[in-house]
Amino acid sequence: MKGRFTRPPRRTRGPEFAHQARSAWEDARWKAARQGWSLDRERRFLGAVYTLTDPNGHTTILSELAEVHRALGQSPNPDLPPAA
């Protein structure tokens, strides 16, 4: 009797958590776009990896959405040449 001893699938995250995470990602992506940056996300088993590319083409790899917000809040680096 295989079905008798199987456990139901475990749900660790509810739909409301997924909606909040999706909304936070969309907000960060929109904030980056308004400043001229490109923000991409690669989903992983435990979270995601974010790549933030400035208008000059320099890419920063970040591991948390909070790091993305901090990077977007910083002033641009004056040592970088302007985009061609």
C-alpha cells in the first residue's frame, strides 16, 4: 500500500510570499531602469543572483535584493568615463 504512508507535499511558502517577492523584484527593476541601469535575475535553488549593469557597461553581481537597492542608492562613480 504505497499511498497509505506517503506524506502530502510540504508548502514552505504561501502565495502571498511569492507575490511580495515578485513585487519587490519588479519595483527594483523599474527603479534601475529609471536610472539607466539594467537589472537581471538568475533564479537559483536557494534564492537568486542579480546582475546590475550601469550605462557604461560595467556589471556588478549581487546576491540579495537589498544589495541591489543599496547599489542603486549610491551616487555614480565619477572616475568612470561616460558612455559612448
